[in-house]
Amino acid sequence: MMLVDTHVHLQHAKYAGDLEAVLKRAAEAGVGKMVVASYDLPASREAVRLAGEVEGCYAAVGIHPHSAKDVTPEVMDELEALAAAPRVVAVGETGLDYHYMYSPREAQLAALEAHLALSERLDKPVIIHDREAHDDMLAALEGYPVDRLGGVWHCFSGDLSLAEKVMDKGWYLGIGGIVTFSKELAEIVRHLPLERIVLETDAPYLAPAPHRGQRNEPAWTAIIAARVAAIKEMDAAVVAQVTSANAAALFGI
Ligand code: NI
């Protein structure tokens, strides 16, 4: 059984002391591939370095909507240069976060547009972060060639109606630790075809039950897979196989 953690922040300072042990536990849990998602420029550089050095690691480069106010043409140029490295498989995470609003709405929309344009130029899929911004996000993605490039709605937090819209557009839904404690998300997962789901931890954030409040880690993708299997009354091996195939199709890994 091989699992893919499609969204993990291994470059985060919280792993500075014991990254090797974290990677070892991931391997032991069957997590054979990980996509290291980025949130600012140093994180993007570090993701590319990890992808070059660690077996099974791939990188996504991008600036989180929280930091959208820092996105300049120079920053986008450096992301584009970084994306030329081998094993850079996506642009992200990018998107809109109206919950925290750490960057003004206009800056978030402009940064999102720049990231979508970069993804088209690079011919690589995009990793979307959408928190309380569903309508603007759907509008921004009108015309985005998801059929050609693919894309994932990371840490999906909408309702069933949004899930269906996302799915009908050909996007994948990133399902993580929240599914272990949210009845609403469990209900959405029960309705969705497994063919539209990829697994992710978003570690070090959003640890699954029974580890809530702890530092999350990629090994716990296995807990998420088990929960999805229980919700859908499927064998965990089938969940692993189908979601890994989805990740392979999306990221070419
Ligand atoms: Ni994330």
C-alpha cells in the first residue's frame, strides 16, 4: 500500500530539529511520495532544495494568500526560475483567504491571477487555498484550463454544493485531518467519487484525531486514508491505490 501526501510543509521551522525522523516515520507508514507546498519565497526555495535531495519529495512553488501583499513581479520571476528545477510539479499554494484577511482582498486577487498565469506558462497544475472566498475563487477560475493543467482545491472547507461545482469543473478535492473530526466534511466525502479525492496532511497544521493540537506529520496520511475508507465503507488499500493514482495523474509523479 502506497500513499501520497499531496500537501505538506516539510520546510517549516517546526521540522528543523528532526526532519529525518519525520521522513522515516512517513516511509514506515507507507507514504512513498510527498508534495512540499510553499507559502513564501524562502519556503519555495527550500521546497525545491528538499525535492532535489529527498527521495519521494516533489515541490510546489508559490506565495500563500496571507502573504499576497508581498507578491511583486520580481517575486513571480524568482518563482518561475525556481520552477525550472527538476521535481517541481505545481504552483502553490495560492488562492484567497477572507477569514484572516492578512493581505487586502485586492492584493489577494492580483496574486492569485499572477499565480494562475504562471501555472499556465509552466504547464503545471495549481494548488488552491480557499477560505471563506468561494464565490471570488470560482470567478477567478473561470477560463482557467483545468482540463489541460489539473488542479486541487486544497483543504476543502466548503459545502456539498461547492464540492459538486469543484468536481464538475474537473478539480480534485484535497482531503486532510479535518475529515477525522468534522461530520460535515465526512458527509461530503461520503458523497464524492473517490476518483476526485487526493489525500493531504497540510502538516505541521491540522493534525487528525487523535492527535489534534499536536504537530502534524506526513505519516498521518495513513490515518486520513483509514478515515476516508471507513466513511466510504471501502478497503483502505483501495483508498490508497485510487488516491495515489489521482495524485499521479494530477502532478505527474
Ligand atoms: Ni498548506
